[in-house]
Amino acid sequence: MSPALEALMEGCRYPGKGAMKGGVMLEPFVHQVGGHSCVLRFGEQTICKPLIPREHQFYKSLPPEIRKFTPQYKGVVSVSFEEDEEGNLCLIAYPILSDPADLENKEPSVDGEPKNKLVKWGKKKPSGLLPENERARQSRKEEKGKSNRDDKAEVLYYSLEKGNVVPQIKHNPWSLQCHQQHLQRMKENSKHRNQHKFILLENLTWRYRVPCVLDLKMGTRQHGDDASEEKKANQIRKCQQSTSSSIGVRLCGMQVYHNATGQLIFMNKYHGRKLSLAGFKEALCQFFSDGRVLRRELLTPVLQRLREMRAVLEACESYRFFSSSLLVIYDGAPPPAPSRSRPSRGGEEEDEEDDDEDEDDDEEGAYGGRHDHSSSISPMVDVRMIDFAHTTCRDYGEDGIVHEGGDSGYIFGLQNLISILSQLEEHSND
């Protein structure tokens, strides 16, 4: 185990007994808005997800020019499904000794703070924001991916009390559903195999008090080269019936807090698939709004980031990012009351503890290393590529198909997204 990963785990050790001692108890990651893989919280600045060999290979070998557009890769852990003395079900992560993947770590952020509150699954389900009738529907019928879609609202609205909204935001309904399904699968599999490899990745939401997250499925094609005929046909149908085929991008999930109205909004992927082009544009307006007006100051840095990403991908020979997503994240927390303290880029006061973080941010932060210091209240916005389970390039020797040139479908989606957001930016000036 590399010194960096050892330090990372040391800050999150679970002081349990028996097999659990020395491991890290994984918690639900509450800001997952799309996808179907279970994403778990390893520490304040780190998440983990089940290891998929192709995605693992991508993170270990990605070119430097792409690295600033992806979450930071931090290594591999072994996760087991265990019960504590009270019978609660827990997922515990342990280091994998002498795993060569750990040697790939490059200056990962170390989670220095121990967990104050441990979350356990089993006898008690986390209720979070789910109303009683919605909670009742989160039943065991959801096994094997059956989510009772006809019974579930695809767009949910919650009114939060003004003031400190952070304690009121506990569980995104989509992330809770993913956790329950994955936990059930792991519980069934634990009878035969109870060691699962997970990769550790940077938690892109950790800097934000109230993360607003937009998950966009990119490209005109979603199936990988290795997809079965059935899977291929299914993915082609989804693209044709959504905005993926027409503009190369569709909404895969969203959570946004409108500070002006106190409303928290969730949208899931099923809603995203149904959106027309006009509906997709309206969803983008909702995401970049405070509930009353469009926040133009968010659009400028996002557009800058997207244009940089487009230039890099146009020069990225033979890569195909099939079924990959683009995350856009910003802080929806209300701005703090004015004070004499020096304001940060996010509009919040900085204290001495933030100084070290700022030094790191200047190298590779929310703007990918390019911060706008011309404005003292420039918002902190992040745009990253995620999910690489079906990515391919000519360097992957075992792949039978080698593609030429850049990923035209992904680039097509980026260009259309840039055009739509540019139009919003122009209209916001009227």
C-alpha cells in the first residue's frame, strides 16, 4: 500500500472490533443524481464505487491533458459486507496490500478528519427527505433493478425552511434507491463471495455546502463495443427516443436548490429521457436559476470549461467515451452576510484553515487550474467527465475495435451544450 493511500485510510479508520477493526466504514453518498452504480462515501473528500476493470484501466492510464477534466484517482480498496454486534449491516473497506494500482496515486488529497457519525444499514433505513408515502414505495420489490417506475415521481419538489438549509438535505431519493439495490445484491452475493474491489475517487461535491449537481449523459451512442446485440439495441432505442440522437446530450439526473424560493428539486434519468429539446433547455434554466432569475455568473465559467474540454477531446486520438457523463456542480447555499473578511471565490469568508486548500486549488481546482481572480465573488463551479466503464482507445490492447480520430459523438454533444448555454447567457443580458 502506498504511503498516500495509507495516510488516506488512517484519517478514516473505524475503531471497531474483530474483523472491522482498522477498516473504514462506508456511508451513503447522498449527492449521486444519476447512473445505476452504487457510489459510497469513504471520507469527506473521497468516494468509492465498484471496480470495473475498463474504468480502472482508464484512470491508471489517462493522458495528462484529460486528467484535469476527471475526478482524481486515489487507489483501490477491498470492501466486505459485515454485521456489527448489534446486527446492523455495514460495508467496510480495507487496504489491498501490494496492489500495483496504489502506486498510480499522484498526490491525492488526504482526508484528515475522522468521521463524527457512522451510518449503518440494516434494521433502520435512512429516511432523509423522503415523505412517508414515498418511503413506503422504497420496498424490497426494487430488487434486480425493478424500480416501480410508474409509481415513482420522476421530479420531486421539497420546500425547505429558510436559514440554514444544510441539515435539511440528507438523502437524494435516487442515491438512496441505488444504495438499497446494491446493498441487497451484495448481501445475496456475500453468501458466495464477500470481497469486492472498489476504486477510490475524488468527491467532487465536498467543497460545497449545498451541492447543486447536474448529470448529463454525453454522446450520440451509449453502447460499448463489447455490448451484446440486446444491449446494443436497447441503448440505440434510448438514444433515438431522447435528445441523445438529436443533440448528443441528455439529462441523466439533477438536484438543485433555489435559494430565492427555498425549493429543492430532484430529477431522475427517466424524466431526462422523456425531455424534448425545449424541455431539456428548460431543465438547464432550472439548474442555473436561483428560483427567480437565471444566474449568469455561473454560465461564464461553465462555458469556459466546456470550450477547454472540447479543444482537448478534439485532439484526443482514438478515444471513445461511450456512456460517459458530464457533471456540473456549484454551491446553491445562500450567500453569507457581508463582513470585513476577505471573500473567497465562492463568495464565502475564508479563514486560516482554507489557506492551504486555496494553494492546491490554484494548481488544479474547480476551474481546472484557471481561476478568475478578477472578481472577488466569482462562483466556484466544477465541470468533470465521469463514468468510464465503456471507454476505449487504441492503447487498450485487448480491444478488437480501434477507432480513429476524436469522439465525434461526445464532441457533438459538447458543441450543442455550449450553443444552448451561450444562448442562455445572451438572454440573461437582456
